[in-house]
Amino acid sequence: MKVTPQDIQGLKQLSKVALLLRHLHEVGCERDTAGNRELHYDDYVLLMLLAMFNPLLDSLRSLQHASGFDNVRQKLGITRRFSLGSFSESCRVFEPQLLDEVIAQLWTQLPAHHRPELFKNLPGQVTLVDGTVIRTLRTIAGAMWLENKAGWRLHLQFDVDRHVPSSVEITAPKNTGKSDERNVLRKKLKAGHVYVMDRWYSMFGLFNAIHKVGSNYVCRIRDHSVYEVLEKRPLSAQATAAGVLSDEVVNLGASSKRTNRWITPCGWCA
């Protein structure tokens, strides 16, 4: 099916993104000493987004064809039709991390949705935190003669109020060292959040770091966690109906070394 200018959608929305990308126009063009580069950083990002808005652009050639439309050039500020070679090279020339600032600007402009009843009493911005391994295709791994499973680990923070990711990072698949989910979260901590985490994040050092930046947390703890019950609170009918077994104030980490203890309670554990 031949794509026409009338088939293209999303130009109005992408024209707003184009303004935020303008400062990246010359980034990655240092090797272009002749000054004849056909595709710039902002062009590349806008064309990738254009393809996502338009499933009809199902190949690189169809995207190349659309880049020549007058309405696409006018709305996105693309001055010339790109070559297939320059587009293929772009994934190695342009650093994706430079888009973090642009994504952050767009994220702050999103309106907050009605907060679910479950989270209404939580202070600050409710942020779900998790990491998961994304495996490569088996055929690719086999072609590379890899004995171990190949893949990446996706670290995601999800803004519950706006229903969109607020932070995304890709690391090596092993959940250790710099790729450890707790270490990735620790370097991204911000004030005014409530971080909701699973039991892998249950670590006093991380809890204390969250408190130090001025945020709170909700975290599951491990089955073998040692704690002292300080107070048992009565359960409401609503809590009982929801399956809550107990509501207790406890002292965690009494058996741990003093340097590893939970210093200041500022969260909820389950």
C-alpha cells in the first residue's frame, strides 16, 4: 500500500516535541567535517516517533518516502530526505541518554489522574519500582555462540498518578553490581516520592537512603526477616475485607549490625 501525505497522523503532537529537541540538532555531528550530513539527532528521533504514530510506515523505505512529504517537513522541521545509510548509522552516532531531559520535560506536563482509593492517603508522588530481564531472541544468541542467556535488565519507575513511566534504564541482565535493582534505584532517588517496591528492595541501607532524600516507601519484606512487635493496631472492617491479616508497628533489624540497621522509620513494610 502506497502511503500518501493525507495518511500521516500525529504531526501536530510531534511538532511540539520538535521544539524540545531543537537544541540536540548538531549533537553527534562532530565527524561531519564536510558539513553535508543529511540526518541530524532531532530528525532521527522525530522520524522514529513518526513511525510509531503511523503503523502504515512499516519499513525503512516507507519512512524515507514519508520524510519527503511537504507536510512532514513543515511540521517536523526536517529539511531533506534522509539516506538509508545515514539512518542505519544513527543508532551508533546518537546517544539515547540525551533524551532523558526531554522526556522529563514532557512528563511534568502530563496531568495527574484521579488517584486510586488504595493510594489516597499516601504522601507525595506514588512511584512503582521494579526491574525485569528482557531476553534477546534465541536465534541471535545462538548466532553469537553465547553459552549464557543474553539479554538486558529493564529498570522502571511508574508514576501511578499520571499512568506513565517516570524513569527507564537498561543495564546488563545480572542483578548484581551496577545492574542491581537497588543500586539503580538508589542513584535515582528524589524527594517527595512514595516508592512502592517488592521484597528484593528490602535493605536497610536503601530504606535509610530514601528517608535521607525526603521520601517514603512501601516495601514487602522477606519471610525470614527478624523484627520485634512494638504495637498491634486494630483492623477496620474494610481492611479485614481486603484480606489484611495484621497491622503492626515493629522494630526491624535488631539482630543486624548497627551500621546496617533501619535508622529512621519512614515507610510501610508488608
